[in-house]
Amino acid sequence: MPTLKIAKESPLHRKLCAMIQSRIRMAQKDRTDQEDIWRKAEERTLAYIPEQEVDRVRRNRRENSGKPTYTTIMLPYSYALLMSAHTYWTSVFFGRSPIHQYSGRHGETEMQIQALEALIDYQVEVGRLLGPYYIWLYDAGKYGVGIMGEYWDVERIAYGQLVEMPDPITGLPVLMQATVDLVGYTGNKNYNINPFDFWRDPRVTMKNYQSGEFCVVLKRMLWNDVQRRAAGGFYMNMDELKKHATARYGDNNSSQLKRPNWATTNLASDAFSFGDVEARAGSEGSHPAAAFAYEFYVDLVPKEWGVGPESFPQKWCFTITEDFGLIIGATPLGMMHGKFPFSVAEPEVEGYAAESRGIPEIVAPLQNTMDWLVNSHFYNVRAALNNQFIVDPSKLVLKDVEAGEPGFIWRLRPEAFGTDIRSIFTQVPVTDVTRTNMTDLQQMFGLGERTLGINDQIMGVLNTGGRKTATEVRTAAGFGTNRLKTNTEYMSAMGFSHHSQKLVQNSQQFYDAQMKLKIVGDLAMGAGPGFISVSPDIIMGFFNFVTVDGTLPVDRTAQANLWKDMMSNLRMMPPQVAMGFDWVKIFTWVGSLAGLKNINQFKVQIMPPGMDMTNGVGAGNVIPMPGGGPKALPGANSSTVSGNNALAPPPPAY
């Protein structure tokens, strides 16, 4: 939407900068401790331990001298639990077809539901919404919160090319440069937001951030992106922006998680590096390479903020530079759903905490205990491997003793010649007192499974403790999925449902085209051509998102085997059952369950009696077989089209 024009030196600009800065500073100050928790969660996920001085000495000895030495390690237990939970969540959310399923709220027809689901599925595929979904759920498990932004995008594609065109004066062909400007994808888009770059009103919890006064996102934009936004009318004060580009020196979120390097954003473009200083001072190239800005979304009363005469609160978006010195965007949000354009997902069912906990934070005490058990055991084993001796220095060459190399040779002093060697040195007995640590480690694994409900079956590991029946394995896996089922339903209700509703309302507000889209879901198989014409009128109405029930999709192989057994006993079924179902469609459905993607290509199309095939031949849908084709079957009363072969109707009997 076009931005409100606010001059930098105006009193309104100074007032808005002060009001925005005070709120952003308040939100940043309140979240300092939480950022330390997120950094530790990142390091536990990476199984990272800060290297101490002793570990550094051992590493240098191992790399430079080739001597194997012990290194302190961290078990990737938090990572294993996180990925197991993430795999379960993605299997539940994205195992449906389509991902976003709807039902009519006030009597909307099935055709309207089909059209809406086809449009949203088109946006998921073409708009590449699925990738951010995976990261959204991954952030929810790692940090305790996943944040995703939504917006309606009208993609503009501009490309240049060299073409030969006649010269208007001479008429000779000359090579000229042409630019083609096209409109690309139009629809919903989403993007992931690093939790370190998102701030909410600290007076409300993260899950209730929509009830707060404001929320903030730190945007890192290359200069070309800034220019695109300015060309679309979203930004103003572009000449002043060149003076307010801040210089940053990377992100301090985690010392180990490698992030994109934005430390060179204070550098100018290439045009700033060549030529005369005075000549380039006013050139188009004298601009920073990137810009940092806060997108400040606020629920305000326009009359109080000085941006309008209205006295009823409404959502606005301000874009202000990181130094709080320049506002480059000020516009009403303009979304029909009336919400902040973000969706938050939290896996922990907690109603009153400011921030929910992630999996690494929940299992941190168990992780620390397991690391100590493993490291202390291996340290003791290493001490036991190095033989310890008490020697008589007057009888042995101490240089040989101190060498400590495997397969050692110790030389005796001349005065020890002929002496009993057993009286010169003796070995100190060493007992491995940490032998039971590995048994205790298994107990800690069990505590972790009981804490989160992620057992060996969910991790894909079958417990080898004796023979197990299929019922025992299925029951153990079922108990674990029941624990995860509640978290999945909670994320569906508080995150996915709100996000899906915003996708629908954005489409109803901004979609103005008419496209023929593929029908998706269970109705696609019996929908004839398989396509539906989607116009703005057909998607109008009120729709409910069919929430995810939290259970894993049914095993397709087991389901196909069940259908196979039922179809094999078809002749034994009562006539009412056998005649009450369309077994041709059931056969096609079973084939799709078994993984056959092209079974409909072999389906025989029955033409109605008396139908003229002339139109089909003219359209290229019916091609006669060479040699006249097969003869009609005696007594046939209908024509059959199978693939490209056609059987003509039999001649009438006189």
C-alpha cells in the first residue's frame, strides 16, 4: 500500500520516532534473559561444548603430533529428540492432501470448498509456502516458539535483452537493448522470522501477542530490495536513507551457529570505489549496499498518533531505520483480517508464561547429566589405559620411563645389572570405578523418553530387550504418539488454524483473477476433468479450517492390504453390500494407496448410447486404429473408447 508522506524535519516525524523508539527499547530490554536461553538451545542442538584450555592442548597434541588423546564431548541427545518430534509434526501436518482443508461455516457449497482448497494448494506449491512451514515447526521445537510472517505478493519480473530493430533513420537493423516487464506469481507468501529478530509487547505473553499493542521485526534488506519497495510506493525519504544506513558487525545470536555476514553493510556500491570523489558524490551509485530497519506494527488510535482523524484503533505499519532517526514507511496495514501479519506456534501447552520452553531447554538437566556420565567414564578409561608404575630411579634410566610410548623399552643402570627386575618397579593397580556409568546412561535415556513421550519406536529404533510381538511394538509406539498428539493439536489450534484463516481472507480480499486449477483432496478422483475454474466470487463466504487431529497418517501399505483382502472376498459379500458401492472407483483408490500414480491412464471410458463421435474425432480425442480397427462384438449396443483406440457402434440390424 502507498505510504503516508512525512517529512523528516516535521514535528510529526519527531513525535513518531520518539513513540516508536520508546516501545522498541522497552521490548528489547525485557527479553535479554530469554535470548541467553535461546543461545544455549542453539548450542545444545549443535552438540557444542566451549573448548577449555586442557581440550585445546589435547587437540594440538592430536593434530600436530598424531597422539590420540581424549576430548570432552556432548551427546547429541537434544538434537535427536528435536528431530524425532519434528518428524512427527511434519508427518501429521503435511501428510494430508491438501495441507489446508476447509469446511463451510454457513452453508457454503462443496464447489466453493473445492475452489478454495484448489486456490490455497496452488499458492502452497507455486508460492513455495511448504519450505517455511518445515522451518516454522523446527523453530517451535528448538526455541519454544516459531514465528512466520505472511503477506500478499504481486511478483514483478523485469529482464533485459538485446534485439535487432530497424533504425528509424537509415532503416538498417541495429542492436538495441529492450526491457520486458512481466507480472509473475500473485498470491500469499510467507517467510520465517528468527526469534532474535522479533519483539512483542512485553505486557502480554508470546502466544497472546495479537492482544498486545505492538510487535516489531528487524529487517535486513539489500539495496535492490529497498529500491523495489520504493518503486512500489511503500518507502519514502529515500534521499535521507543513505545517511542513516547503520554499520553492523554480524549477529551475536550464537557464537557457533554460522549466519549470513552482514558486517559489510556500511560499504557503498561499486560505483563508490572508482572515479573522482566529486564526480561520484551525486551519482546514482553513491548509496549503501544494504539497510537495516525495524518494521513496527502497532494497534493505534490515528488521532492520538497524528496520522488521521479516526478515534477507533486500527493496525498500522511503520518502517524506521535502526538508529531511530528516519521513518521511511508509514501506512495502514490494510488487511481484512485485522490481525498482525504473523503466525506463532508453540509446542508446550503453557498458558501463563511469557515464553514457552523448547525441547533443548526442557531436557537440559538430563543432557548435562548424560554428558557427565559419558565424559567421566571415558576419562577414567583413558587413565586406566596409561599404565602407572612406581620405579626405583637409582636402577632405571628415567628418560625411558618418562617417554611412556607403547611397547616401551626401559634400560637399566649399570649398578642394577643382575638385580631382580621385580624389585625395581611395580605397577599400580587401577580399577574402573565408572563402569556402571553406561548403565546409568540408559536410565537417563528412559527419563528423557518419559519426559517428552519420544520413545525408541518414534525415533525409528526397535528396543532389543528380548523378543517383542507386533502388538507390543504397536502399543509402545501408540503411547508415544498419544503424548505427541496433544502438542500437535495445540499447535494446530493456536498456530496453523490462525495462519490458514489469514490465507483465506487475504485471498478473498486481493485475488482478482480467474484461473482453472487442479482439484485436490479426496474429491479429485471422481471430479471428471479434475479441474475447476476459480474466480473471486466463488471463494467468497465463511470457511472453517479443518484442524489437524494430531494422529499420524494411516499406514498406506497396511490400508491397501486391508482393501485387497476385502476385494478378494467380494463374491462372499451380501448383494446389498456388493451393489451398494462403486467398486471401480474403489479399485482405483486402492491402486493409489499402493503408490500407483498413473492408474487412471488405463481407465476405459464408456460413451453413452447413441453419442456421435464426430466431435471427438475432430477434437483429436478419438483416433481410428489402422486397418479399420477391430470388429464390433456381436450384440454390442454401445461404443467404447480406450486410450487412442475406438470401437465404432455396430450397424443397425434390418
